Amino acid sequence: MIKRLIDWLKQPLGLIAVGIALLAVFSFAAYGISLTQQPPEQPVQFPHQTHVAFGIQCLYCHPGAAKGPAAGIPSQAKCWACHNQIAKTETSLLLAPLKQAVLSGQPLEWVPVAQVPDFVQFNHRAHVAAGQNCENCHGDMSKVTIAENPQVFNMGFCLDCHKQVAGDDHEKLVKLVDCGTCHY
Amino acid sequence: MIRPEEIKMSADESGKWGMVIDQDICTGCQACVAACAMENNISFVGEKDSGYGRSMHWIRIERFWEGEYPEVKMTPNQPMLCQQCGSATCEPVCPAFATVHSQAEQLNLQVYNRCVGTRYCANNCPYQVRSFNWRDYERPEPLSNQLNPDVTVRRRGVMEKCTFCIQRIHKAQDKAKSEGREVLDGEFTTACAQACPANAITFGRVDDPESLVSQLAKKRGHGIKHLEELGTLPNVTYFKGG
């Protein structure tokens, strides 16, 4: 049975079938990888570039980055503190979900964009304290609407920077490339 | 492969984090076992798999029989957890380098994302303190809300073991660094030590002669390190019969 199948695959039609199957698998994988690189659907098409252009600091809306592990996504109360003083909020279609959320008391369910897997323990505070700017990892927010990942957050990306920062300091290098620093 | 001369060399180095367990005041109440399970997201294995010897604990209370049958005597309660060996037998056997020695914290790490589940480390551990995730065990409804976000939730096919609450070590180090100081002795402790109502477990820096663990070890004297003759250089010291 298996021998007959192999014989059939060896003839020209069979080779074409194998080629098509390989192409299908490859394109499916490529599509899957490209999906992970696209920013997800958000409840509001939040324009980062507008807010950055007004001179609002990253830490104003994401203050957790300087204090602890998670940078945090601002609550709608924080959005509303500014937006209820802006006339455009009443008329803007883009802001309708925010107005709706504040009036109904239902939270806006933002979808996190920059994520690491569960087995990675990331701490924003340490990175901000070490003098890393937000854009080093998150890209230039003055150019995007919804946050996008400028790169894949994989271990190579982390370690490249960790090794560079440690430089010739052996003690620092030991700490920064130790498995237990991020994985536990 | 660890050669004998390396063992001798590392024997001169003291560990970093260590534990002192006083078996005389341990009541065997299992509070440490419960606290550890809560802190470290340990799965609830259930009756059936426990029957197969697949129960998961990072710390357990051991008791043995001494003597022949009618004249048996129970030994004191012995909390047994990963001894965080300086020269661990679990480390050289891992084919995936998932159990590695932390140079920074001097602990035996288990890197869950590297682990492929050969279970070689657990079979090679003389203390039998590693547990394997034989299944994805379900957490019934209210319990699923109490997972510790600082600890990875392990999935099926991954080995796990006591980490000396490395998440608490990192938290304390991070807090100390943000305040521009060193980590103070007793500033934080492991979940088992925190939960112990008799204060039988003490955790701290063994390389600091001023720390509470070093002081206790000096005061009590004659501490036992389990299976020390194997050259594993454990970092947990037991006291009994003081």
C-alpha cells in the first residue's frame, strides 16, 4: 500500500502534488507568522501620533512603566479627564466608543500589543531605570495610530541589548544573561 | 560533565541564598506545603493521579519509622524541598539545558520553556524533590483566580521544583535597587518560611555572616546537610535534637 503510494508520488503528477502540498504548508505558515505581526483590533482606533504630537509623555498615560513590572493601559477615567474638556469629543465618531464607555460605565477592552509569553517575567521599571527609552523597544509612537511592534519580542532581541549594556562588566553580564533573571 | 576537581573548587565557594530548618520546632502542620502551592501556582493533581505517585509538591513533610516493628519510633518532621545544591546532580543530566545553575543567584533553575520532559533530572535527584506535570490539571473555578502573576503557569510535560521563591528575590532586589540600597536581611522571605507558624524555616543569605540564617547556624551548631556525602553541596541546613 505504502509502496504504491510512493511509486505514484514519484511520477510527474505525484511530484506536482507534493510541490503544491509543500507550497500550501509554506504559505499557511507565512500567513500565520504575518498574522502575529499585525496590530490587533482595538475598541478605539487610538491615534498615538496625535497624543505624542500634543507633547504628552508616555509616562503620563502609562505611569506603571517607571514604578513596576507592567506599564499599564490607562483607564477610561484618565482619558475622560482630558477628553471631557475637549469639544471635539462630543462630535467625533472616533471617540464615540469612549463616550459610550464612560456613560455606560463599561470598561474599554483594549487588546495588549506588546506582549511576552507567560514564561517570561518582564519588568518595565528596571529597564526605565537603566535609562532605556520607550521607543528603544516599542518604536516611534509619533508615527503610528494603534501601537505596533517594530520588532518581534524574542529572546535574541532581549539578549542582544543585555549583552551590549553589560559590556565589559562581568558581574553585570552574569546577571543580565542568567536564565533566572527572566524565566521562573 | 563535572570533574572531581571542579567539585572541590566549588566546595570552597559558599552559596548565596540558603535556608535553615529547625526540625525540633516543626510541628508538621503542612502550612508551608499549602503556602508553597499557592505562591507558586502548583497544580492540584487529584486523587487518581496521586495514587500513581504523581502528586506535585515543591516542599513536603517527611517522617520515617525508626527501629523494628513493635518498637518503632517516629523521626521528627522533616520538611524536604529542593536543596539548591551548589553542585547539583540534576543539572549535568539535562539534555536540553533546562535545569541550569544560576551564576547570579547561585540557585538551581528550571527553565520551563526549555524543558522537554525527559524527567532525567527528577530521576537523578537524590532528594526526590522534583515534580513532573503529567497532565494539564484543571483549576476549579474560584481557584483559577488566585494564580500568582509573578510565576509561570506550567503546562503538561514540564518538570518543576522549588525555586527558593525567586520571584520574591527579584521583587526585593528590584525594590532595593529602586531605593538605591542593598537587599536587607529579613526584608523578604520565601512563602514556606512566611507561612510557618513555628518559625521553623528561616531564609536568607548564607554568604553574609551577619544574616539571621548564618547566626542561627552558628548558634545551633552541628547542622545536618542531607546526603552531603554525595558532594551535592546543599544550601539547606537542618537542625534536630538540640
